[in-house]
Amino acid sequence: MSDQIVIKGISAKGFHGVLDHEKRDGQTFVVDVVMEVDLAPAGASDDLADTVNYAEVAGDVVGIIEGESLDLIEAVAERIATSVLTRPLVEAVEVVVHKPEAPVGHPFTDVLVRVRRERETPVVVALGSNIGESLETLHHAVVALLGAVDIDAVSPVVETDPVGGPDQPAYLNAVVVGTTSASPRALLRFLHDIEHVHGRTREVRWGPRTLDLDLIQYGDPAFDTDVRTDDTTLTLPHPRAHERAFVLVPWLQADPEATLRVDGGVRRVEDLVAEMDTSGVRPGPEGDLLDDSW
């Protein structure tokens, strides 16, 4: 990621330090924040919703500086980095905390701590194919996903009856769970690029396809960290995932503890599967989709 938003010299009085007088009297802290953000959407739309509100970020930084007293500026930097990464568009952040009044005991100009943190967000991606060499296509797609996702588990392949759309062959489906440092929109573009490489077209809704990659969930609803968005380009969580056995059955196989936000509440995928008709989902061809022997 080459695009950045930089805020330098955010200054506020805090009470961080090991010594008693630091916690009693306080001193000035100065913070620099460098956020790695894909700015192309904002550049095209001229819409604040497509970028990061740096005034809000600065306010959060001041709140941390002026907030709970900590012993170490390392801890201050960590809390600021964690706060910045809660913003969905920020893929990585560098935080520098300056302590120019530190009790060093010798002539100096500055003491600073610099940390860099990348987003590590849980994600769920569903894969499907019913045209061509579908099993091989799914394998290549899973391998390609490694370019943006640290994969924790890949479900077994299942064969499923088509849902909606015209008459068409059965699908092969699978689900990948892992983590990513990419923002939701950047990850979605990455998925579309993989689809394009494999000849995916969108001429018929729910029609047959060489490859379908759906971003099902971004974040963890069990900890209320999942991203919820509803716009023309990205809806999270996937609005129909809770109804789709061809998503939930392999997802449960990949992650038996999986949860999904449904109608504002958090449901166990295991319970959703127990409540639905899964007769259209069957074991598919055997084989590890990450196996290099393909």
C-alpha cells in the first residue's frame, strides 16, 4: 500500500511515566500518525465516506494522551495504534509518540517510541464454481487468496444444487477462513481480480460461473468487531449468507465455532445449519485445496 494519510504533531498534556511527579504534574506528549489507506475511491468520489476522517483520528489520539495514566510511552503508542486500526479503511498504521520533557537527566532534544501495526482481521470467503474444471479452479483460487489472506482453514469441497437462476450444473463450493491486513473494499477488489483471471462474467444473475468469490464476513461478531456496511459496492455481512446451506455447511466444517450476525443479533453457524434444509449439499471430490500437488 503506497497511499498514506499523515497527521504530525498532535499535542496534548498527559500523565504518563514511571516517576511520581510525572503522574502528578503531567507533561506534553506529541504524536505522529501515518495511516496506510487506499485513497483511490476517495479520489474518484470526493466523498468523505471513502476515506478516513483525520479530525476524528486526532481527537481519539488526544483522548488517549489525556486519558488513563500509563507508565510507558510504548503502551501509549500501542493504544493509539489499536484505536486507529478499528477504522475499517486503515490497513496499517505507524505511530510515533514523542516525550520531549522526559526525565533523562542529560541534555537531549527528544525521546520517542515508534511502532508499526498491521490490521489482522478475521475474514470468511466463500468459493463456488460450476463451469469448466471446477475443482482445479477452486484450488487455484485458494492459492491466489494467499496474496491477501493468511489462511487458517479451508473446508472440504462440497457439491451443491444450484439456488435460483436458470437451469445449470451442480456447484462445487468451499469456504476459507483466515485473517487479512487489507481493508474490506481492498479485499473485495482482490477477490474480483481473482474472479476475472478465471473468466468470471456477471451477465446473468445467479447464473453459472467459472468462479464466484464472496466476502461473507469481515471481523468477528462474537467480539463485536465485525464490519457492518450496506452500500452499492459492499454489503457486510453478506446479506444472504444465513440462508445459504452451500455457504454455512462448509463454513462450519472449516470453523466449528463460527458465528454470523443475522438481523442485528449474533448466531452460531452450527445452530443456523441445524435449522435449515441441507439436503442440497453433498460431499464433493476429496482433496486439500491448498495441496501443492495439483
